[in-house]
Amino acid sequence: QVQLVESGGGSVQAGGSLGVSCVVSGNTGSRYLLGWFRKAPGKEREGVATIDSGSRTKYADSVKGRFTISQDNAAKTLHLQMNSLKPEDTAMYYCAARTGDWFTPTLTLVPTYFHVWGQGTQVTVSS
């Protein structure tokens, strides 16, 4: 079974930077998809960035050029570096995974494609 645990959230002023990480335990298999999602109060869950087992990446238009997703395969960790933060980035950030497929997963930001979720870490950006 796969488990995900996020860390690194906190408070930062607009224009600042913050990094969040997700430790992945268990067997992901050889073909997987990992991603970051966020949910602000009163808003729907939104895909932020995803990365697959071949290190292909996809970003939401709202964060492209500001955020970078990466993975440390040896350490089994997922990272999201967030630069030039805006108040609109304030949300609970979750990592998620789709694992165990015999085929290459679709590189997507659609939340329902993922079946394992972490507990979330809060990111707050003030003006």
C-alpha cells in the first residue's frame, strides 16, 4: 500500500517563496503519477502540478513559470517549489498518487484520476 505525508507548509508574504514536500512510502510500481493539488475554503479542489515516472510534468496555467514540481526517486519524495507567491495561492496543499497501472498513466491534473491522498499542509500568502 502507498502512503503520502506532506510537510513544509507555512506563512509567507506575497512575492516570497516556499517549498513543500511529500514522502512516499510503499510500492508505487514502475509506472505512476504524482501530483500536487490545492483547496481553498469555499473553492473546489484544483490541480497544481503533476509528474510521472518518466519525469514528464504538467502545470496549471495559474502557476506555470512560478512553481516547479520535482521528485527524488531514491529518497521517495515529491517536492513543489513555489516562487513569486500570490495571496490567491493560499490553500491547503495535498499530494496525491496514481499507482499500480500496467500502462503508462495519463499526465493529467484531474483530481479524480488519483486514488491515494495525503493529509495536506497549509500554505498562507499574505499581502
